Amino acid sequence: MKTIKVVAAIIQDGNKIFATQRGYGEFKDGWEFPGGKIEQGEAPEEALVREIREELDTEIKVGEKIDIVEYDYPQFHLTMHCFLCEVLSGELTLKEHEAAKWLTKENLDSVDWLPADEGLIKKLKRIL
């Protein structure tokens, strides 16, 4: 089974985190943390800065790695490096996503998370 290595930005602003809704592909409409694939020779932190710049037109500061999620989808295995991040500059402009919202600990369960992200939600409830 193929392994896909990705990064996810848990962009935090006080007690809120930023969630995005996929606008394309097999998992369209599912909610996730923004990020994307790690390219050959790229450190996870570098990939995250690049992906957020590309997807959201925003510069971020990558903070603590809070988890590495390993998840088996039917077609591939996902390894997802998850980092707490903060916005340095930019407006979080949606270029690839359908929708986005800021969520608090109380309403983290109000969106339909993608399967790989679900385990992370429990951990975030403890962090927030």
C-alpha cells in the first residue's frame, strides 16, 4: 500500500483553531486542517509554510509538533505531521477550499471531520 506523507497546520488564535472544508477530490466537503503533501527533500515545517502560502495566501509561524497521525484509507496509508501554528501575516484567503471557520473547544464536533483528523480532535480538546 502506498504511503502519502502530509503536513497539517493547526492554526490557533487564542482559544480558536482554523478548520477548512475540502473543495475537490474524493473527500470533497469533508473538514480538515489545511496543509498538504511533503515534497522530496523538504522538511515537514518547510512543507507547511509552503502549503499555507499556496492554499491560503498567508505566512505562518510553525510551532510545536503535537502529533503524527497514521491512518489507513482504502487506497493509501496516510502519515500526517500536525503542528500548532500562528498567523504572521495574511488574511487566510481560501484558494482551494470551499469554506472555513474558526472553531472553539466547544464546537470542534460541529463539522464533519475527515477520518484521519478525527483522532486529532480529542487531543485538541485537551490542548485548547
